[in-house]
Amino acid sequence: MAKNRNLFRLTRLVLLKLPRLFRLFAKFRKPEKRLLIIKTDAIGDYILFRNFISIVNHSEKYKGYEIHLMGNKLWKEIVLNYDINYINKVFLINPDDLYYSPLKTLKLGWHLFRKNYLVVLHPTHARTLIADGLAGLTAAKQIIGFDGDNQRILAKYKVKTDKFYTERLYHPESLSFEFDRSKFFFETILKKSIEINGPTIPVYSTIKNGIIIFPGAGVVKRSWKMDNFLALIKLIQQQTSQPVYLAGGPSEIGIGSYLEENLPRGSVVNKIGKTSLPQLIELIGEASLVIANETSAIHIAAATKTNAVCILGGGHFERFAPYPEYIINKPACVYEKLECYYCNWNCKFITKEDEPYPCISVVSLETVWDTVQSFIS
């Protein structure tokens, strides 16, 4: 632990101190017509953001610019399969690893500085120390981001990283949904109205068939209980002959095995840990219904115009779900709103390590089944 603390202190030094020095060096160079977009968040965030890359690419304001993207390795396959035509260069990182890798952070910062960007855009409201520091290390002539909040960065660091930005945007308080925030950001930067109303991903299936269950959520405490999913699948199979698929990442393999072992042999198709992200997107695009915790699967379903039922807790309520009413392909969200919603998953209740948070466990099987029935009956 002491070693990790020391490594973090060195990384913090790189992120908070060196941008000032790099900005001094930048006074002696002429910026290139080059733009960097920083978006280092998770898969769901990227799904809600990615459509704006092509809008920047086709914009009059940045016509003739090289467009670079610094993103998260988690969604490498998505950007390379769907968005690479709008980007000249992609840098993909694991942002959490950089906190304890000062030399790697320094090398990346120096690499970004040498790219001599004229403009850096950081359209994430919940800013982080890593993303802020890397933006500062570019020493670009314009560095534009949100003023943001302290959800993912300590106030004592944000006070310092605020100074890296040449412009910080303040969105209306009514904008809490991530897609709307990104839309506001790019409408403000481009000084034009953007005519898209929700995320989209092209899929080529014309027939919607099959029900996909995503029983995991990356974090056990944000996941509806396995036994609830088991009971739900049994109810679904009594109601419809559509095939039922299990899907998710490698961390959910154990959940998939549990469900398979407690269902009749061959009654579900288990694809957990067996699909690439593009394959998963196509699978969701071909389905008639997706049922999931609050995960990227819900946003992929919305983007591929697939019906979805989201079992929703209160940690990020209204930031990622429920979707606003104006979005046509919005998922149906099932939740029981508690007074402690909007906690940013800093739950005040003491629960067992393998138990979900109360805002998840309070969602009943009967309520979810009522919503699912409306799609399959």
C-alpha cells in the first residue's frame, strides 16, 4: 500500500505541476490545425457520446482539422468498428492504471504535448484527475471542458485542474442526462443546433427475435439477485417460445453458469464472455427485448432501437437512466424510488458484501415481470 501511495504521489506531481511548465514551453511553438477529444469513461458513456464525433468531423468550424480521440481501452472494438472513419488517430488507455504509473503518465503527457494541438475538447461533466491532467499536459491553445462537479475528483484537485481550461462550460441545472449534456457541449462549441435525439448505432437486422438477459452489472452490489433473474427466465419461457440468451462480460461467467445449472438443459443460450463488443451489439440489434441492470447493454439497446427493460437503482438516477421522455427508443425502467437516490453509489446503508444495495433489492420480481409482459404478450 505504501508503494502505491508513493506512486500516486508521483503521478499527482506529473498531473498537477507539469502542465504549468508545458504551457510555458508552448509559448515558443505554433499550434497545428489539430483537435483532440478526451473521453476516457466506460462503455455506456461512450455509447451516449459517440454520435457527436461525426458531427465534429463534418462541422464547418473544424473543417480541415486532424481529429484525434483519447479514449478507454474498454470500448476499443466499438470505436474501431463504428467510428474510425471520423478520426485521424486514436489513443486508448486504461485511465485507472495511470494513477499508479507515473512514468507511463509522463510519457503519454509528453506524447500529447508533442502533437501540438490547437484545440482540446473534454466533454465529460464528471471530470477526473487523470483526464484533467492529460488535458493540461497538451498545453493546447484552447482547452474546453465542463465546469463539472466533484463526483470523481477531490475538490482540492479540481481547484487546481480548473486552471488548465481556457473555457469551462456551465450547463443548465435541468440537464442531468449524459446524452443531453454532450449535446449541449457540442452545440455550444459549434454554435449550432444539433438535430439528433438520442444515441444511434447502425445494425443490419430487419427481424427482431429473441430475449437477451444481462444478469450482471460489473459490481455485485448494483446487480439484481441471481434468483430473481432465474425466476424471471422461467416466467418468460412459460409465456413465449422466443429463444432466451444470457449475455455479459467475463466477470459474469459464474452468474451464467448458475442460471444454466438451474434451468432445463438447452433452454437458454449462454453467450456470457463469448462475444466481442461488435458481436454483442449485433446480437442486441437482432433481439426483440433486452432485460438488464443499469449497464451499457441498456444504452446499446436504445441505440439499436431494441426494446429494453432496465432494473434501476438510485446511485446515478437520471444521469444514465431513466431516459428523458423525448427519446423515442428509451428503455422502460423499473425502480422503487427511495429518499436516498442520487447518492453516486455512496450507499449509507450497511449491507453484506454479496448483497445488492437496498435500492436494487427493493425492486420486486412481480414489478419487473409486469413490465416484461407488456413487451412479450
